[in-house]
Amino acid sequence: VKLWYKHLIEVQVTHTEPEDPSALVPCRVERLAPNNDWGRSWLAVCIPGLPPEMRSFLWKMLHCVLPTQDRLHRMNMPNASSPLCVQCTSGEVDDIEHALLRCSKIKPGADFLLEILKSEIPDLTLERIKYLDFRSEDLLVPTYLTAATLSQLWNSRFCSRNFSWQSVRANVEQSILTLRKSRFASTASKLHNMWNI
């Protein structure tokens, strides 16, 4: 099953057949944003210190395979009759950018993340967060904070109870405390100081 899953992901999502078999072929998302430094984006996903669930989330985010309303609609899923966001009343298409950064349900969290990261990377934008385009020497700090925050915001969109920014903050803080118990304690201290600005 794992081999078939890997094959289907490669065929349907990440790869295309090259004309020249010796050439590196950009994946679908690399072709959609050719101006992004994809080497740094892929490095950010694989950087030591990220737990596997965060790596998985970031990989899905970069490849645009999170089950947004838009993606489910394009796959003709019965529970997605429209590509519009069902979490807010904006009437916007629920793509990755909307779901993680612009939806009014999670906007306070996305804005807080941007504000915190701007203390380290002043020219950062939401678009650059979406592609993990962090032009920073210490790549683990912005990547970890982005993964922890956006994955919590993503999960909170589907909670049956009302969204609570405080619970998202508490879960991100818990994630940072977990990192403190690893060999990345200095990174955890920096993240903790940034998070509690």
C-alpha cells in the first residue's frame, strides 16, 4: 500500500515526465511559483528539529494537497459542492492561502504569526510564509514557528466548538516547550522569547 501511495502521489502531484531523462524536472508547485527559491523552501521542510507531523504538514502545505474546500471540489467530492470557504462568510475560494492565512476565522492567528516573524525578518509577507521563503540565517526558528502555528490554526478550523485563539497559542507554547527538551534548547528559548513578545 505504501508503494502504491508513493507512486500515486508522484504521478498525480509531485512529478511530471521529463523530456530529457537526465534533467531535473520542477514539480507542479515549483512551476506555479517559479520566482520562489525552492531549494530553501525544501530545505526548510527537512531542517533538523522539526517533528515528523510538522514536516508532513509543511510538505502538504507546499504541495497544496491539504484538503481545502477548493481541492475537495476539484476532486468532485460529494461534501464539497462549491470551492468557497464554509468557515467564513467572505465568499472567497478556500485555497491554501485563504485556509491558512486569510480566512476570517483564523486571521488573528495568521496576523500574529506574521507580526512575530517580522521581528526577525522585517520584509516578510504572507505570500512568502506560504512558500516558506525565509531569507534568514537561522532557518529553524521561522520554520518551526510557522509549522507549529499554521498546523494548529488548520486543526482549529475543523473543531466542533468555537475557535479559540487562546487554545491555539497554548498548543504552540506546548510545542515550543517540547522542543526545549531536545538538543534544540537554544532555538526553543529564542522561540519562547519571540512568542511572548
